[in-house]
Amino acid sequence: MKMKYFLLLIAFIVVGVRPTFAGPLFDKFRETQQQYLTDFGNQYLQEVGEHVFYPFGGPDVTYPLLMFPNFEVLTLMGLEPAKPVETYPVALDNSALSNLSSLYKRSFFITDQMASGLRNVVALILKQLENLDASDITVQAIEGRSNAVEIKFIYKEKPRTIRYYKAGLDNKQIEKNLDLLKTLKPFDVVLFKAASYLPHQRKFSTFRSFMLENAKTFVQDSTGIPYKYLKDHFKLDLHGQYLKPYKFPGGFEQVNFRKYSEELNNKKLNIRFGYGGGFVPTNILIATRKKDVAL
């Protein structure tokens, strides 16, 4: 093979495997998903309160901002480190850009990918805010806790606050974070999306019980609170379809939830929300505490 053809082949291979980072993927997300999410929130989530609690969401602020029109405070909890960022606009390295690409392409961050090289989730949060045209962004550490950051900004002409806490919520770690959770209750709305089916698992039973006792509304895919814990004490409003869990470790099949979904015979959603986009139908369950069930 002549050298020039060999070099062309190498160049083709390099271009072919080059990752597609968040810039063009955000443009596609904006074209194909952003309006659907905004319209869904305006139609179905106008009545939920002003504080959104989003455990297991990592640094995802895009979905809460688009879906909850009345939100003023977003509380995130994840396992990734966080510290203030002082330079704007935010510059992301390839590892962080790859993480952000996953959100725009799949609707969620990949846990293992986040753990492998991400040094600060705040940069990812700020880049999302920039992409959504937020303004007047300020960042500061939250006193009294390590890896805890408060971000204030203006979005759609309204002041908003995001607080991120690095916090484990399994039965072994929740005790040291229980005082923090108690300061947040009652929860106006709890968001679960691509939550690794953690609320299904025994090792998160204390956290699950705390949420069931103190949440007014859940907005979730099937990785959130299992149907069997919600059906008696919450008014359920399912959008989309639940057929089976996407193949994922700990993805428990919910036979009664599938039966409930089949009886509704809902149309499929155009929204990408949670695992299995293109392989299993999207489902968004809005569960609102019944008025006779006390907090």
C-alpha cells in the first residue's frame, strides 16, 4: 500500500472513532427533546411545589429545569466530588465532555463513567446552565459540609438555587446524612430517573421508607419507588408504558405495575427519560400523596 493511501486510511479510522461531544449532541437534544420535556412539565407538573429533591441524579440539572416550571430550589445528592468553580465560561476536559454527552444522548449520566475520571461535578452543572442560557451564576461552598456547593442563577427571568451534596444513601451511610434529609422534609417532589433501581433494593430500605413518609409527590421512571409501595397511598398518573425493566443489574420486574400499565393502554411517549431508550418504552409515573394520607 502506498504511503499516502495508508495515511488516508489512518486518518479515516481516527475520525471514525472520535467521540461526539456535548456541543453537537446538545443541539440535537434541543431540537428533539427540549420542547417535549417543557411541554410535559407545563401540562402535568404545574401543581407540584417549589422544591425538587433529586437523589441519584448526579449533576443532572437539565431535566429538572425543563420539567418543573415552578421550581425554585433543586437539591441534588450523588457520590461525585464537588467544589466551587470560579472561571466562566466553563471549560470541560474530554472526560467531562463525554459525561455530558451521555446526558444529552441517553438522558442520564453513566455511574461508572462518572467515577472513573470526574473530579468535580460543578463544572458539569455550570455547563448545562450555560447551554440553557441561565444568567447571573454564582457558586459558593456550603459551610459545615465537604463536597457541598450552592449555585444561584437566573433562569427564565426567575431566581433559582441548586444545592449539591456528596452523600451516600444506602442503609450503611444514611445515618450520617439523616439530619440533612430531615432539614429538607417534607419534600414537595422527589425525582427519580435512571436511579439504578436503588429504591427497589433492601440496602436502601431506610431511605425508601423515609421518602414514602415525607414526600408529597414522586415523578419517576420504573427505577424509582416500586409500584407496590405507591398504589394504596398515592394517586397515580402514568404517562407512557411500562412493559419490563431494561436489562440492568437489580432491575426487578413489576408484574402488577405492568398489568396496571396494560389496562391504561397509554400511547408511547416521545420523551427520552431513563434507561432503554429505543429498546423499552419510556414511562413517567406521577404519584401524588392522597389527601387522607398524612405526612
